[in-house]
Amino acid sequence: MWEYSDKVREHFFNPRNSGPLEEANGIGDVGSIQCGDALRLMLKVEPETEIIQDAHFQTFGCGSAIASSSALTEMIKGMTLDQALEVSNQNIADYLDGLPPEKMHCSVMGREALQAAIANYRGEEWSDDHEEGALICKCFAIDAVMIEDVVKANNLNTVEEVTFYTKAGGGCAACHEGIEEILAKVMAERAGPGEVSPPPACPATPEAPKPPVKKLSIVEKIAKIQEVLESVRPMLQRDHGDVELADVQGKKIYVHLKGACSGCMMEAATLGGIQQKMIETLGELVQVLPSSHMPVEA
């Protein structure tokens, strides 16, 4: 289980500036619910000085995504747009006293949303629709340009680090070769002309093949799903809400949100947090959806 700082926990359980910002004049949308993470960042900018007077967010994702978004909105208030553009994903992580390596992609998403919102305010084009670079990771829709930018900005060296910061490579692993090519390109640029790149490490002794991961039966899968729901219910019940399993259809898990959780403005964040726990527990990518999204039988 990942260790979270007190600040991460504080910003997750008591997020700042969550919800719509009616007077927003700069809005940035990044990610997608289908890929498991989505963030909308809203800015209220004073036109004459370009100072950010207010910032709000809405996010669909895990606890780290909520905490990173909350922290970002606190950090940038009072900054000029140019100052805000200097905020890096590492600054966001540092503000929270660190994030687990596996969750650094949440801070990267915050930085992208900030860039998108500022571009929107200034009437500039900003998109993450992969027109600039080839799509490398199809599981999470991550392109070559984003991977290269994140590798350079954070001095990454391995496929595992790229996965932690972008999620690329965290699904089927078919894109690992493409990620390795980008890493090799960046490392060659770091070496510079006339300098000798470090030789590749000697191949390690081959490890014994790992036993295949046992596929859960539907009964075992439902039991684990119920375990996850039972683990989050006390937190929801403290706020007069609740959750229960409605149905399991392949990789889609439908739940009933009850009490104060039903129709709450944080419903997407609640589902995102539950979804992340499901992925960690089941060891596979699943989607947690409200029971209202269940297909209607003919």
C-alpha cells in the first residue's frame, strides 16, 4: 500500500476550491473518464494585471488526483499567468510533501490543466489530442510528445518511471518498446554532441519465469469487490452517504450511491477513488460506474 503524506490526506479529505467557478474566464480540460483520470481547472483572471484571483477544479480520479488539484488551486492564487506557467508538476508534489512515485502522473495532469486553462484565457490553441505526436500508449491515450516532455522535465530514465509520471505502459505493456525509443533519444540529447553516451548495462542473469497470474473466478472477483466497498463505506457513512454493489458486467462495476452520496457534486471523485482501489485490489483495469448507467435490458 502507498504511503501518503499528511498534506495529501488533508487535501483529499478536505479539498480546497472544489466545484464550478461561475466567473471563470479560463478553463482547461485534460484527460478522460474512459482513461480513468479527468480534470477541469477553472481560473478567474483579472484582465489588466493577468493575476489569478480565484481557481477551482473538478476531477474524476483517485485521491492523489484530488489532492494534487486542490493543492494547485491554492498555489496559483495571486500569481500572474506567467508566474503560474512556471509551476512544474514537481512543485505540486513538493507542496504536498511528496507523492508516491506511482502517483506522480496526478501532478503532471495538474500542470497540463493549468497550461490548458491559461491558453484558453489567452485565446491560444492548446490540445492533448495527439495531433503533434504519434500515439504511443493506446491504453491511456498518451502520445510521444507528452512522454518526451515529461521525461525531459523530470529527468526520467526508465520505462517504470515513465509509467509513474504519465501512466503510459501501465496497461498491456505493448508500448514499452516505443517508450524505450523515446528514452534513448532523450538520453542521446543529454549526452550532447561529441560526448560518449554511457554504455548499456550488462544484461542481468535471466530471472526464473514468474508463475502466471491466477485469473479470479467471478465469485472471487465479487468477493474482492465487496471487500473494497466495505473498506470505503465507513468514510462515506461519516458524511451520511453509502455505497453498495449493483452489478458486475465484465470490466464494468456498477454501484448504488446512497444517501448524501447520491447526486453529490463530488460523486465523480468518489467513484474515481473507489475505481482506483478496485484496480489496485483486482490487479486489472476496471471501470466503476453509477447504477444509473447500467444498460437497460430489451
